[in-house]
Amino acid sequence: MKMSKMYFRTLREVPAEAVLPSHIFMLRAGLIRKLVSGVYGFMPLGTRVLRKVENIVREEMDRAGGQEILMSAIQPAELWKESGRWSAYGPEMWRLKDRNDREFCLGPTHEEIFTDIIRNEVSSYRQLPVNLYQIQTKYRDEARPRFGLMRSREFIMKDAYSFDRDEEGLDLSYRNMYDTYTRIFTRCGLDFRAVEADSGAIGGNASHEFTALADNGESRIVCCDSCDMAATDERAECVDAAPSGEAELPLEEVHTPGTKTIEEVASFLGLPKEKTIKALLYETYDDDMHVNGYVAAFVRGDREANLIKIINALGIPEHAIAFADEAKMSEATGCVGGFTGPMGLKNCTVIVDSELTGQKNLCAGANREDYHCVNVNYGRDYTGDIVTNIKLIQEGDPCPKCGAPVRFTRGIEVGQVFKLGTKYSKPMGAVYKDENMKEHDILMGCYGVGISRTMAAIVEQSHDENGIIWPVSVAPYHVIITVVKAKDEVQSALAEKMEQALTEQGVEVLVDDRDERPGVKFKDADLIGIPVRITVGKKAADGIVEYKLRSGGSVEEKTADQAVEDAARLVREALSV
Ligand code: ATP
Ligand code: MG
């Protein structure tokens, strides 16, 4: 491809909202263009990268026995009502109506659609197992679209769904996809980890997230260097402190004027924070987003609450809970902002972290302005409607598997695999008949890869101050031949010859034959991140060129033939799988 002919324009200025290197470089290199918040288009170079990521995913899915189909983005509300998710999905779902007022959505995911296909077309055990997948555009009206392709409102996903007759089959399907994802992200050149994850709104009972390690990632990962534990912070279990052996002291109300925070009350009373109880106040919503209840959650004063664990304990969707309007909650439940404790609350669900039941003589709000209670003990002074582990693990806390201190790191979720079980097949009636004509629910799994997000994650991990450094496997072109003086006939002829020789060997070549200063061309080559740069300049007459890898190292002089041979070998080796 001749750059003088390519539709290509770099951007000098990027909008201030672009803060991550991946976002900045993809805009600057002209790979993507923003239309509106969270909605992007792909330009020629960006489209080539996108297709390469897609093709890696496609090849690996096919190798694993998946069969590609392509479903519509438009989905009728009826199917979502059958699964119960029309209301549960919340404001992230892009809803629309046709001219006859019939309700639809733009698919944020496709469990319902795939379940519907299978229930209509599969009836016998002989037709199972099956794994269907698609690579297709998804729509989610994210609350905070940001970071370019990382969290957008329209994005490209590979979603796969497996259908099995029993748990054993589902285990195999899940393992097969887990291994496939490992191959996919390895081929994409990512440094990633598979971590245990919460199954969230999709549901089900086992899940792993594939996370590209990156300081700028939105996912917090907890891992243990002494064992193989790795989980999202939402998922990781925070181990309860050992129960206290202290004798219970008499409950006392104490005057603690103006001490609204844990820090303030602990220092006022001269107590360690572990001797206090922290209150978190939430309101919950019905399908129309009207407040339909209050929740008071209690954890030890030095802990943080894990909202996902609270949501799971309540069995409600993520969008159906938020911090409470304290004045309104106070009126309804008797809590007092800054002085809320677990004793004597009414009209609300009290959730108590499991650890608190074993701790003695703690300090908690008295539900009275400027007062706390000391020597508060579970069972004697208060109980919970729900008692379960709702605390968030922190760096250095004991590993839930082996007890060694855990380490935190950050990452970008590029894929997730779920065991769904019968979550969709049961309500939607996807069944098969066994050898004895007995009917069973089909067991399902679902498996997503964010294709466009993966592209961003690769750049996030692979760039320097000058631009992108594409791994060969997804680079828009493998080699860029920079012609120093495009009008020089000797130079352009040598470039042409090398382009042909490389192309014949399956190498994808971009020739920068633009009438620009060499400095501009080198800058652009670095910005767009082509793995191998061959410069054809003054020594073209002697058949000598310069050879440089984008990933580092110095400029080497080589004969044109040698450069072609080396580049072709590098590409061949990088692409061999
Ligand atoms: P997140 O927790 O980041 O919102 P999710 O858990 O909702 O993601 P899934 O439903 O598991 O996402 O979707 C499968 C994959 O699709 C994710 O692993 C991710 O790579 C990608 N993805 C999800 N939401 C977005 C988005 N808004 N923009 C780009 N890619 C996304
Ligand atoms: Mg996910």
C-alpha cells in the first residue's frame, strides 16, 4: 500500500478528555474517530487492526469447535421479558420502539437470542453439545463512557454460547473456552491473567475474567504470590478476623459531639478503628427507579464494604441500589447520619458483616445526634436481617486460600467466561430429551471477548512516548518502507522492488512515498507503530537500506535483499501458531 494513496490523517491535537495513552495514540494516529461520547468509527489502519484481532478470535473459536453465526443487533423485548431481564438490565440497555409501539432493544449481549434459537431447533441429546458464536456490534448506554474504545457505548464483541446436556459437559465446554481465551490473548501479545470473577448481571455460578495487566485498567485484581489465588477485588473473599475472647461489658451510651466519621469517633474515645462499627446507608429502587426500600450495612470500622457482595446478598441488580438520601432514610428508619448504628433501626434491611458477630465491645452510632454506644455486642444488642461476608479485601490482607498477604494490581477486562447453568434455559424452556425420552433443561455457558477493547488494551500495554508498538500479530501492516526522497527514481524503484518481494512472501507492506520531510515520515511511522521500518535513502544506489524494529534496538544497515529476508522471517516466526 502506498501511503500517498492511503486515506490517512494524523491528528496533532487530541481532546482533553483523552487521558490514556491508548486513547490518545489511536486518535492521533488516525486509527479511530469519535462521533459522539462513547461512539467511535474505525479508519483504514484501525479497521485493519480490528479485523486482525477478530480473525485471531475467529480462528481460535473455530479451532475449539465453535460455529460462527451472525444475529441481529435489534432484539424484541418479549424474549427479555421471558428471562426476566427486561427490567433487571436497567438504564444501560438501549431501548426503542417501532412505529407500532412494539418494544425492542439494541442488544447489550445475546443470551436470550441464542437460547431462543436452541429451544426452537434442538430437541434431542443427539444435537448436543453445541457452541455457537458471533462477532458483532453491541450497545450499552454506559453511565460513564470513557477511555475511547475501552468503555464505549457501541463496541464490537465476540460472544459465544455453549449448550450441554449435563454438568460434566458444561465443565468441558467451559474449560475449552478458558483454554481458547488463553490462546487468543497470547496471540494478541497481551500480558494477561485469568482471575476469578463475580458473575454480575449475566448470572450463573462460576466465572473468570481475562484481564490485561495495566496500571490504567479499571479492574482491581487481588493476587497471591504464595499460591495461585487471583480474583477481582469484588469477588475475592476477605477473611474474617478471629473472634475475640473478651467478656461482654455493659452497653453504655456516650456523648460524642461532632464525631461523624470513624476517625473522629475513634480518636475522641481513644479507640482503635477495629473497635468501631461503620455504617453504610443505601436506598434500593424498583423497575421504574422509584425508591422501594432502605439498607443499612455494617462492617468493622477499619474495613470497606464490598457493594457487589451486598448486591448479591440482597439478590438485586446492580443499578437498583445507590447511597441513600440520608435525610429521607433517617425519617423512614430512625438512622442518624454520622451516628447510625445497628440497634433499633426500623423499616430497613440490616446487613451485618460476618466478622462482626465474633467481635466484642465495639463502638457504634446510637442513632441519636452526637451520641455513640460502646460495648456493643452482636446477639445481645443487635442482630442482622442478613449476616454474611460483605467486606472488601485490602492490599496486605490474608489470602482467602493460603493466608499469605495478598497483592493488588490493576488490569483491563478483555474477556469473561461464565457458567450459566440453567439460568436462561429454565425460564425460557430450552430443553432436550435424553435416550429414554426424558426431558431435561439444557446447561449453558457464555463467553465474551471485547474485540475493540482488546485493541485498546494492546496499545495500553505496548507503546512508548512516540506512539504505538504493535505486536506483529495485530499490526495494521508488518513493514513500513520509508522512502527518504520519494521523487528520487533510484529510491522509489528499490522500494517498489522490496515491496513486491515482501508481498510475495505474505508480508504486509506500507510504502511511505509521500512528499514529506524524512522527519515527518519517521514520526508517523513511530506513531502508527509498524513493527519493522526499512528506510530507503542515499545508499539506495548501492542496494543498501536501513533496518529498524519499532520495539527497540538500533538502526542497522543491510543490503535490500537481507532486509527483505530478515523482515519476512521475523513476520513468519511471529505469526506461526
Ligand atoms: P465491564 O465490567 O468492564 O463493564 P462487563 O463485565 O459488563 O464489562 P461482559 O458482559 O462480560 O462485560 O462483556 C464481555 C466483554 O465485552 C468484556 O470482557 C469486555 O471486554 C467487553 N466490553 C464490555 N463492556 C464494554 C464497553 N462498554 N466497551 C468496550 N468493551 C466492552
Ligand atoms: Mg465482565
